[in-house]
Amino acid sequence: MEDLTKLDPRFVTVTRIRTALATLPLLIAAFALEGADILPFGVVLIPVVLLAAFIIFRIPLRRYAARGYAMSDDRLRVVRGLLFHSDTVVPFGRVQHIDVDQGPLERAFGLSSLTVHTAGTHNASVNLPGLATEDAAAMREEIRAHIKRETL
Amino acid sequence: MSEPAVPLGVPRQTDILSVFARGAGGVQSALVPMAAVFFGSGSSTASFGIALTIGAVIVGLMTLVAFVQWQRLTFTVGEQDIRVESGVLSRAARSVPYERIQDVSLEQALIPRLFGLVSVKFETGSAGKDELALAYLSEAEGEALRELVRAQKDDSEAPLSVEPGEGEIDQTAKAQPGEQLFAMGPKRLFTFGLFEFSLAVFAVLAGLAQYADSFIGIELWDADLWMEWLAGPGEYVSQLGPMAQVISVAAGLVSFFVVGSVTGLVRTFTRDWGFVLDRTAKGFRRRRGLFTRTDVVMPAHRVQALQIGTRMIRRRFGWHGLKFVSLAQDAGGSSHDVAPFAKLDELRPIVRAAGFAMPEDTLDWQRSSRAYRNVGMWIDALIPALIGIVILGLAAFSGIEEIDGRWGFALIPFAFALFLAVRQAFLWRYARNAIDETQVYRRTGWLAPSTAVANRVKLQSAEISQGPIARWRGYATLHLGLAGGAFAIAGLPLDRAHELRRAVLDSISAKDFSELT
């Protein structure tokens, strides 16, 4: 098997910000509960903060380590998943169309995600986030050059 | 037969008769409110009149709506596309280019059939829901439209391949009626119907009974009422002695089987009456149906994979069914039934016509990993086994009167756990996979095995996925991307998964998607 290319390291930061936003309501609830003075100090707050810290700082790093991709002459390989691992290969000859997307957060960090669509029911779209915008554009051009002509 | 010419580029309307067909269809939806009014107003002669009036009003309204809609709906058969403009208050215009039309199918439900009308459906492979349909055209017009779309499609798809001189040869090829691949006569349908034994009718009856409950005002679920009713004949039966009781139980069982068989027969006959599968120049053409007659054509190159299945009992008599997997939808199902009930030898020519091959005996069938089997057995047995342990614990320590000391109860969940584990072992034993130069094979099922055959070149992607347990025990699931279906082989040893994927990917890369269609 060929070596995998790592995603852009900025992907870790983006994922951290995203998970931080997702855990925010939980943290606020924990602080509110603490403020209400029903339970002894720290019974709720300390575990919640520890858990949130783990989710925000550790998990994105592990996710980043688990992800990777490889482009060869005729196929794109996308590897992902910490607990549920998946290793997908899409031959360029089966790509129907290609998307390059940028959310607001991704744009702030100069990242893009590349999505290739196939006609298959399983893996109808294969998503590869966390690419530097110029890399994503270059990959799109390369894949497109391989698609001989658009049909169907 | 002189087919009416289809004028190009002119906005046209559907057949005026469709207004009446839709109105007549309204009778169906008027029945329930009519019944409600009839029973609700005391079931007298006067209420019968009211009910009839209400029915007439509903049908009249539906006819009126159908008329207004009919007036506002036009379709245009253009050079590049078919356009439909519709809508009374809000207008909608849709254009479907010929290249996107996978196929045109004609469908006749009972009422339109009486009027000699067909509904024309344009399949675009857009997940089935959003298909364009014209309801209704006259039979001849529908047929003409279908021919025209097919001709247009060929022109737009392969403008270079047809040389000027060959046009006429092509025309004669089209006119050929096609070779019959498979058909089911009444005798075959009868056998098929018997195997389609179904108790669905009992579920329907139970549902109806509940519905009738609120109308008739009899409490059907009131046990006392039944006791009273049964007291007469019931007592009589109990006095007859054991012999008569055995006979009455037997009679009950017999009627049970008769009802189930009749249901199966009726369903089979209405669905598959006059089943004919032809191989025409355009692809496979299937016609079937007693009340709703359907006529579906599927180009042979659109067949992505095959499914050969059977059931527990019919398998002992050598009956199998064949389905084609493709992007087009078939009556709600994702695969096309091309031979629902046939001997394996009858399937062979159909499979060959689709450009596939039946699994041969020389194939190197391989099993999934043993670790996968063991994990499956443990997981399946886990929950009933835990329940059994809890019952044992209760029997020993709880002191609850009902269960204290009754160890035997725990046997039930334990037996169930054992059964599930044994079942997994057998499923593993019979699940196989194989690969040859052109195809990938997957066999699943223990008592009712089914085989899926996919063309290596027609696959879209390949994925190896592993959950936490799979990674720990070293097996993986191989998902092959198939247009219009799923093709996954579970529990492969990791090496085998990689080997299969490598082989499939090499075949895929050798041929571009555009060469497939």
C-alpha cells in the first residue's frame, strides 16, 4: 500500500473550534448548576470541564492522526475513522462530479473540503475535509483531467 | 397499425378522457365518507340518499378539478427535451433532456385501462421520487411517444456511431418483435401462487375489525360478548368428546391453509398475470399484471448486478427468482423482477442476455473469517443469555413468590441464546464469496440462500471498513459501490478484503465510466 498523505495541520485547529462550540451549551449548563449552589463545589463542574478538555484537545488530534489520503495516477484513496475505521478508494474513471466546499470557519483558516460523487448507492459521495484550499483546487483539476468526458 | 405522428415543438394536452378517468377514480376516495355518512345517520333509506348525494358531489368535484388541471397542463416534445408546464394557481415548468431519460415506461391501472389510456413515466434515475409522468395519454399516443423518446435518445447519445447508410437497417431491427426469454402461463402462476402462501389477509381482517368497531358499535374485543356467542356452539363442541375436538382443530388448520394459499394465489395472479420477458433490440421488455398492466423496458447495458434468490420451501423444489439491479426503480422496489419463479436452467439464457454469467461450479468460493463467526455468535447470544442469568439470580435470591426456586424458567432464554448462536454458525457456514476474471460473487443465507453477482467493471468504488471489534479480531467488511444497490461482503479476513479490492479496482480503472453506458 502506498503511503498516506496527512491532512493540513490547520484541520486540527478547525476541528477543535468546532467541538468547542458544540460542548459550549454543556459547559454553560455545568456552570449554571454550580452557580445554583445545590451540590457541593465541583461535583458537576470538574468532571464536565475535564471531559470537555479531553474532547476539545485530545480527540481532534487523534482524529487528525487517523485521517489521510493518497492520490495515484488513476484513483483517490481516503482513510478515516478513529473507532469505526474506513478505507475508501474511488477510481477517477467513476467520478461523476467534484465539489470543493468551504465553510466560514474553513475559509478563515484557508482550508477546503473536497467531495467526489459516484453513481454507486454506497459511497455516493466521498468527503475529504481539511485540505489547504490550493491543494483541493489542484486535486480537483487533476481528477477532472482524468475524467474523459461527462456522461449520464 | 398506423401510429399517430408526434408533432415536435408544439405544446399539447393530455387526452381529454383522462378527466373522466380521474373523476371515476374519485369513486374510490368517495366510498369511505359515503359509508361514514350512511352508518352515521342511522342507516335508513333517507341516509342512503344523503350518502349517494355526497358521493356524487365528491366525484363531481374531482372531475371538475381534473378538468381544470387538464386544461392547464401542456407538454411539449422538443428537439432536445420534453417540457411539461402545469399548475392552476402556481405554475411549474419542468424540462427533461433526452440524454437524462433512462427509460420510458407505460403503466395502466384498472380505471384508465377501461378508458384505453396509459400513464407514461419518464425514468431519470433521480432517486425515483421526482420522476416525470404524463397521465393519461391514449394507448397509441403513449406508445408513439415512447418510440420517439427512444429514437431521440439514440440520436443524442451516439451521433457518431451510426453511419448514413445504416439508418434503415437500424429501423428494421427496431421493428422486430424480439425474442421471448421467459414467460409464465397460468399453470406456472398457480404453482407460484401456492408458494406465495401469505397470512397477510388475517392482519387486514384484524385491522378492518378494529375499524368496524367504532362504526357498528359492537365491542369486538369484549370477551363477555364472545363468551355468550360461543356458549351455544362451544358447549356443544365440548360435549362431543375428544375425537370431535381433534376434527374441529384439524378443520381450523385446513381453513387456515386454504385462506393463506388463496391469498397467495390472488396476489400472484393479479401481479404477474401474463408475465412475458422479451429481449428486444432496445433491451429487456417485461409485461405483466391483471388489473394494472405494466410494460417496462430496460436497456441491457444498464443492468448493474444480478440477484438470484429463493425461499426455504420452494428451494426444495428447485424454484428460484432472478432480479436485475439497476438505477431505475421498479414498482417501489429498487431491483427489477425479471423471472420471479423459475428453474435455474431457465435463468441461464436471461443472465447471458444481460451480459452476465451464472456462477459456475469451478469457482473458488471462500468463507468469511472464523473470528467474525465467533464474534457474531457471542453478540447474538449475549442479550438472551443475560436475561437467563438475571432469571437465575431472581430464582435463587429474590424471594419473589412467583419465581422463587423455579430454575426452569431460565431455560427458555438460554435455549433462545443457543439457537441464535447456532444460527450464526450456520449463516457463516453458508455465506461465501468468490471472484473470477469478470465478476464478483456473494452468497448469503442459510435456509434460503441468495446469490448476488456483480460485474467487476461496473462497480463504482471500493471501501474496507472496520468497527472496533473488527479491528481487534482482524476482519473487515468490503463495501463495493454499486449503482442502484448495495454489495457488501461482511467479515472478510483482512488479507482477503485487500485482495478482492485490489482486483476490483484494477478492473474498474481499466475502463472509464463513459465506456459503460
